[in-house]
Amino acid sequence: MNAQEMLAVAVAEARAGLAEGGIPIGAALFDRDGVVLGRGHNRRVQDGDASTHGETAAFRNAGRRASYRDTIMVTTLSPCWYCSGLVRQFGIPHVVIGEAQTFSGGHDWLAEHGVEITIVDDPECVRLMTDFIAAKPDLWFEDIGQD
Amino acid sequence: MNAQEMLAVAVAEARAGLAEGGIPIGAALFDRDGVVLGRGHNRRVQDGDASTHGETAAFRNAGRRASYRDTIMVTTLSPCWYCSGLVRQFGIPHVVIGEAQTFSGGHDWLAEHGVEITIVDDPECVRLMTDFIAAKPDLWFEDIGQD
């Protein structure tokens, strides 16, 4: 499975979040054979849960694992510091990112610490976030902790 | 409320987690007036949830907030990279840590980025972790993503 094919799973999650009235960011954790271990999307609005970003949802839904050395985190948007910290702590070696234009989190920091970073620069990911930020700026700034 | 008084709430959470058969790490998010906004403990064992560390539990249980500029994160153990990333992303300006002897996460990095760090060096926090790591080393290494 290539990056674009894996990204399609994360984009489907982002679209699902949008359809629920939520923040359109999705993610999926894959193994190296292209098997989805967990997938999910931001649930701030749906569950009133500030802790569930796309990446943390995918990570949670992958269940308990002894190791993440053979996994790939795929996300529609550059991971924020919270989600970048998740990747570093659990030793996820590769992150595939839909886009890093509308928001740039900790992916350069992850690269400095040896994580492989693939930025797809996907037009649909950019459009999802551009439209969302224009429509609901307060919700977006809340989700990234900007007053 | 001083650091030791706030820490007592996090320690109570850690003890509750231990009593449930879980990992004895607890946390609480306070406002500057000493009001508990959210408290919680690691739930890897109890819920099969790898994403719920003490700090993320306290953060989730505090609900949705537009700003964290007036909050203090209190945790029994030095925050791992995942939880340190949470603190940085959401602009939590002060972290009170029970101990950083048995595990040292991202608190120096947070300090470099302007977060006030208070390490209480609490003997009970050290004992909780020392006993736990000796009793269940595999569970501990799983929780911090070390193969």
C-alpha cells in the first residue's frame, strides 16, 4: 500500500467527522503490510472530548500493543505537539501526513528524532481544513489550544 | 493550595488506579484558585486503553475549554513525551510533578519552552512506581512504548 492509498483511510475518517458536525481530521494506524490496526477521527464536538484527536483516536482503537516498531501513523493533517509526542513516546517510526499547509505541528521535530515523515500534500485534505477553519474558526483554535 | 496539597489529589488517583489492578499514575488539572477542573488515572489495564495516561485522563475529564492559560497540571510522575506534548500544545503554563526519579519524560523540554516545572520529589510517588515496576515490568514498558 502506498502513502496515498493509506491516506484514503484517514480521509474517510475526516469526512465522517465532518458529517457528524465535528472537526474534519482523521487518522489510521497501519502495520507494514498495509493492515489497518486502528482508525478514528477527532471527537471534540461529538463526545465533548478534548483529548481525542484523530491520531489519538486511531492509536486507542488499535488497542494495547507491546510494540509500535512495525507501524505507520497516517493522518490528514500535520500532527500537533500532543500527537507528535504520542508518536515519539511509542516509537512509531513513520508518519504519513495529508497536508501541512493549514497547520504545521511537530513533524520537523519528529524528523530530527529519526521518524520518517511523508507529506502527501493532498488537495482534498487542504480543502477540508481550509473550509472548516473558514466556517468555524473558534472551534479550530479551541482544538489547538490557541486563545 | 501549595504543590504538595495539589499533588495529594493526583496521588489519590494513582492509588485508585493501583487498587483497580492498573498502573499507579494519577493526575489532576487545577485552576489557579486551587479548584480541580479534572482528575484521573492511567486506564491501560482497566479499559484496555493505551491512550489514557494520568495526564490525558485529567485533561479529558476537565471537559472542553477555550483556554488553559490559567491552569496547572499536577501529576505523580514526570510526563512522558505524549503527555508533555499535551501540555505544550494546549499552553498549560505550570506542571507540578510528584517525582522524576523512576522515569524522566519531557519536563526539561517543557521548561525550555517556558513551562514552569515544580518537582516535589515525593517519597510516596517514588514508592508507588518503584514497587509497580518491580512487580510488573512488562506492563510498565508497554505503557511507555519500550520493547
